[in-house]
Amino acid sequence: MVLRNVDVEQLISADHKARCIWDLVGELDLSGFEQRVRSSEGKAGRAAWPPQLLIAVWVYGYSEGVTSARELARMMEYEPGLCWLAGLEVINHHTLSDFRVDCKKELDELFQQLLVSLDEANIISLERVMHDGTKIRARAGASSFRRGPTVQEKLAQAKELVDQNPQVDGSKQRRRAQERARREQAHRVEDALKQLGQIRAHRRSEQERERARVSVSEPEARIMKHGDSAFAPSYNVQVSTEACCGVIVGVELTQDAEDSAALDPAMEEVKKNLGREPQQVVADGGFTNQQTVEQMEARGIDFIGSLRDPKERSEAAMKSVGIDPQYAPHFFILQPDTDTLCCPAGKRLKYVRQSRKGDRLYRQYQADGVDCSRCAHQPRCCPKSPSQGRTVSRLAQEPEVMTRFRGKMAGEEAQNIYKQRGAVAEFPFAVLKERFGLRKFRVFGMVKARTEVMWACLAHNLMIWKRVVQAQAAQAA
């Protein structure tokens, strides 16, 4: 046993990041958090921890890659930065955990405050914004997904448990806790049924609707494919990054595994945070489509994106339905005089109808079933229904907005700008996942998951502010 005098101020150096985090958080308006404090000086009740301290502790924890409230509470007994922040006190992990997820509105306002402060300090420039999305695993496990009949059965069991008296020996507090747990379980299963209905509404065939599954522990999570080809319950995190200093200017969480419709809401989020929209936005091919191009043009934003070659897309579509890419529609030669197509085998395909997909108009041509059945190329060109004849769709006319976009992206300037996208747009994901350890959420539910992402993004931006402040101080010295 050692009895030792400790000078708290000497635990960390003068330029330690804990001091900078404390000072930067203190410059922000925390009145929204302070209004949630119920205890007051001079009255009964235990003193509440100051919001500035709780915010600084969580920001410091994320910057150290610690996202667990229990681990933070344990580290406060020995880690110098946390000991300095809390003055050698230890904050209960329940207090830390509740504060992280219960202050969604106040956290959003704090995030906006920080962006405004960075903007007023000329650290942010919205001349160019890079946008991208990444999948982060949900708290629920893959084994929690069930089909409709099983969910109905679990709901009946949960309601039956709610109606029963809790069989628990002990205090009244324990019995109330069990009753609350049963009610929460019933609510989760009811929510699972609602989410299952939404999933089925987006399925095309009756067979797919019957096979639809939902998690009974976290109904809002969706099965998504990750970069390592693994499928897991996840959320799609959309992040807009300012290209000058790498500040995150917009964050959103979606249940959609695809990014095709995510750019317009992301730009609305940036406008809400900073009061104006970026002049230019750069995104990859997952966001580049006609709808996105039209939306960005309507907003007056210069959109730079990766647009795949139509021939490559056509060949990929043929491969997905079992047709050899060598027999894609662009290998069928148009004969303008007779308005027919000549296939690789020399047979004629007659024009039969027009079809429309969105704003795109297609002309469809069909071969004679006898020609396809007798053709030597049939196994690779028309493998499924040769007796009906091969049907080929060709784009009649591309919308003007896409013609202009293709012309712009063919230029050298647009290509050079797009090459800068990866280094800027994907760097925050490396920070959030590798440095902050945010590969899997520690909380259940979409609202709480978004709050956890906001904490990580707040820590990311505060670290950038810290570097800028320290660089300015060094330059002044």
C-alpha cells in the first residue's frame, strides 16, 4: 500500500489533447444539455455531473477508440487524460451510457454549433464536398431474423407474458423491472411486424414476400452486404465530407443497402447544418443515376460522378440473367431501312413494341422462335425460352440531362476532380472504423445508432479543430 500525494494538473502535459477537448467543448453553448439536469444546488438529491464533463469524456473516449461505457468507467481509475478530466472521480457507466443515447436533439444542435464555429473560423469551405456511404453492423445478430409466422407466434407469447404476474422472488423493484422488460419485448415484436410489412411491400413476387424476414430484437436493422462479402444486420451510414480540411458536414443513417437515392437527402442535411448548399458534390457510381443528376441540377449543385459505360452495364445485365455478354444488345446491328436488328447469326429481329423505364424510352425487337430454336448460338444467346425467340431492348433516346452529364464527365477537368474523391470521402470511414472502433454499434435501434454515429463524427471534427487551433498557436508563437 502506498499513500501518495497526486497533483492532478501534472497528470498530463500542457499540450495534451484532453485539455484541448475540454477547452473546445467549453466554447460551445451547452444550455440544451444543462436544461436536462434535474438536480439543483441547495436542494435534496445527488449532484449531477456537468454536461461539459460528460461530453468531453465521450469525445476523448472515441478519440482513443473506446466506445464502451463500462470500459470508459474502468479507465477513469488509471488513464491520465480521463483522471484529469474527472478530477480523479469515477463516473458510473450507467450515467455515461444514458447520456450518450438520451440527448439526440441536443447532440444534433451541438454538432451544428461546431460546424458553424468552424465555418466562421474559415476552416470549412463548401466549394467542394465529397460524399460516400458505408455499412456498419447493427447490434442484433443474424440469428434473430424470423419470418412472418414465427413473429406472430412470438408476439402471442410476449402478450401472454405481459398479462401474467411476474414470478420473481425479491423486492418490488425487481418485479417492476421484469414487468417493464416484458412490455418492452412485446413492443419490439409488434415493431417487428410493422417492419416486416414494409419489407414485404418492396418485394416483387409473392414468393419473395413469403421469404421476407425481420429481426425480433432490432426490427429496424436490415441484412446488407459488406466489403468483405459478408452479409450481416447493418445500417447504411451516409457521410458528407468537406474537401478542404476533411470536416464532416453531414451525417445520416438509412435502412437502404443501396446508395442510389441517398445523395439528395444528404445535401438537405448539409443545408440544415450550415444554412447553405455546397457548390459542387462528388460521389461514386453508386449515387450516379438520372434521378440524382436531375436533383443536383435542380438544386444548382455541380455534380461530379462516375457513370458506367452503357455497354458494360448491358453486358453485366445479360450475365445476371444467364446470357453470354458477347450477345448483349449492342452486338445486334440496327438496320434503319427495315427497322430491324441483325443478330450475330445473321437472323432478323422485328420491331414489336416500345417500353418506358422512368424517363427512358426503349424499342423492343423480337426474333422468330423457330430461328432461335435451330440456331447454334442458342445456348449462349437465348438459353431460357428459345421457342419464344430472343427479345432485345435498345435505348431509343437518352434524356438531355444525361447527355449533358456524359459530355461533362468526358472532360479532363471532371476526371481529375473525381480522382480526388477516394482520398477525401473514404478517409472519415477509416477514422470511424479503425481509430474509433466503430465497426459495430453498441446500442439497439436506428435512432440510438444514429446518435452513436453523431458522437463519433463530433469527435472527428473536434480533432480537426484541435489540430487547426494548435497549428495557429504554433504559428503565432
